Amino acid sequence: MSTFIKGDAIILSIWDDVSAYEPVACLTSNSLSETTNIIESQTKCSPGVIEKGVGSYAYEISADGQYIDTTSAGGVLTSVSHDKLRGYQGFVKEWKISTGLTDTVAYYGSGVISSLELSADAGDSFATFTCSIAGDGVIVTVAPNP
């Protein structure tokens, strides 16, 4: 029998370039979208038949979260939020999406932050951020880092 996994268990983390994948703090949602382009052709060799082939592959990760102060531990960034993501813009960063459960697969890849937005409404609401990561290469299930 299958076991359902709750969405709040699936966490996006970013490699710290040293020794660990740091979770993106206070996510309200995150998603992974993969696309394979289809190449279509029609020739006179097979009139009326559309032949299809595999084209390019691409993926994007989207994340939404609450904007938090990640420097509470004596000025050291303890997790990833908007400010740290902002510092990663313009660089290819490695990421991981996992449940943290030992019997489920984790996904690993790299990408570039293609958009980052901070929203701070007046009144009774918390500041939030949204982030998109454009994939670079393929997604794997074996950790590229120790």
C-alpha cells in the first residue's frame, strides 16, 4: 500500500558551497516543473502522419515563503531566506528537494535564480518572498556533494 506524503514535508534546500544543504526557511509552498519539448515533423514519405521526437529538456523550481530574519544566531545566517537568495543571484547554485525521510528519493540539481521578489504589505500581514530557479542541466537522485 502506498503512503501519501504531505506537501509540508517536501523542502527545498540550497548548497552552502562548503558542507551542507541549507533549507529555505519558512516556505509556504515550493514546486518543481519539468518540460520536454516535442519535435514534430511530417514528410511525404508518410503522408498524413505526424512523427514526434524528443527535443530539449528544461525545468524550473518555484518557492514562496515568509521573509524572516536569518541572522538571529549571533549574526550568522542559520537558514536561507530572501536575503541569502538575493546574494546567490547571478551564480549557478546547487539545490536539493527532499522529504528528509530515509525511504523516499531526494532530487538534486543546479540552477540560476531567475526571479526573486519581496512583498511587504501594510497592515496585518507578514512580509513574503517568491523565487524562481531556472534549471541548469539534469535532475539526479544521487547527491553530488558529500
